[in-house]
Amino acid sequence: MGIRTAIIGATGMIGSRIVAEAAHRGHTVTAASRSVERSQEPTVTSLNADATDSTAMSALAREHDVLILATRPTPGDEHLVRGPARTVLAAALEADRRVVVIGGSAPLTTPDGTGLVIDDLRFVRSEWQSIARASIEQFDECTRSSADWVYVSPPAVIEPGERTGSYVLGTETLLVDETGSSWISAEDFAVMVVDQLEKPEAGFRHLTARAAS
């Protein structure tokens, strides 16, 4: 049976990879999203649900060990990012469950420690500012909550790629390799997230990762 995990936003690039990784490891998964895509995995149940529906999120929290919030706002709706975070965090707190919030890299500290990633054009170009600001607001929503949460930031670039099963784990600072690149495949990012389900990094509320060199 493994860990009973509800993944909210399960049809997105990251959410779908987390579903696949968790199922591959034998965990029982509920893949929740506003657009249901049926999975062929026997341990995955697809569910139509909205992350801002407090009744639905409360039910998911009661029925699962861990909630993973992997929703991403559509362009133009970045200002709506607080709602899903607030609802899922409240449901997790009420049911005394862990919640993993998949966010953005903007709240991380820059590699040189001079500020936040959102203010560094090397990593967040001007056209990415709206979604970066949304991740700052999402992280702020977490810090206001008393739930058992961890905020997981990808590196500066995350995209579909190969699952190697390896990565470099970090906490509050953006990770770069020896060339200055900050990148990971969505598949290896999902490996890191499921590793955290199975063996949480004790004492940390903010985690990140990059591809292994």
C-alpha cells in the first residue's frame, strides 16, 4: 500500500511526474485535478477536484497520509495562487497531515547570498516576473500556516527530460553547477519529491534540488 498520497494538480508537468514516480514505487496515489486523465497504473485513482474547494481538500486530507500541492496558475491568473495554498494548508492542518507545496525558485536566496532569486535577472528574466511573484506569495502563504508543510523549489530551469534517479539536494539557496547552470529534469525533480515523502529531511521547511553533475 505504501504512503497514501494525494497529488493536487496531477496533470501538470511536475504533478504528472510525481504521480508516475510515486506509483512506480508502490505508493497509493490519488491524482486530483480539474481535468481528469485516467491512469493505467493500478495504484492510481483519478479524481476531479478543485484545489480551492475546501470540502474536497478536507476529504482528501482525511483519507491520505500526505498532500502534495502541485498546481500552477495559468498566465494572467498568477494573482490567484494564494487560494489553493491556503485551502490545502488549512485542510492539512485540520487533519494533522503533512503537505508538500511545489513552488517556484523565486523565494530562494541567490547563490552569492546577495538577495532573492526573483530579483536576479540571471535566473528570472523580466517575462517570468509574474509567475515568480506568484511563487513568492505562495511561499508567504505557507509561512503564515501552522500546518506541517515543506515548500519545494525547483532550480531556475525545470523541463521534461531523462530520469537518472540522481540529484543534488539543497535547502534555501538556489543550486548551480560548476558552469553556473541551475537545471533539473522534471523526472529527477519528482524523484526528489517522492524521496521526501518516504524519508523527510528533518528540520527543513524549504528544499530545492538541481541535476547531478
